[in-house]
Amino acid sequence: MSAAQKNTPENLKERVHASFVRLSLMQHLGARLVRVSPGEVDIGLPYSERVTQQQGGFHGGAVGVVAKTY
């Protein structure tokens, strides 16, 4: 496969998805890929007890690890 073929939008989505499903922490947190495009990845993190701190808000560590993923 040539470099041009590797960088098509379809292949990009497949490669990012394949990488994302191997991130066990993302799976544990319930994070999901929302959108993949060249230079951008949107990740959804649903509110749940897995991502909250003791006062009920999103835990900064959970938000930070999702922001740092890609």
C-alpha cells in the first residue's frame, strides 16, 4: 500500500479506530470515537460513576487522559 493510499480518510478512520479499541482505559471509562478526520479526533466521554470525583463532577484525570489520547 502506498503512502497516498494509507492516508485516505477511510484508512485514517480504520487506523485510528483500531488503535482506540486497544486502549483499555478508554474502554473502561466508556469513551467512544465520535469523529475522525485529518488532524482532528473527537472523543465522547459519557457521564458515569467511572469518571466522577467525590462531589459528582467530572474528574479532571478522566478528562485529561481523554484529551491527551490523540
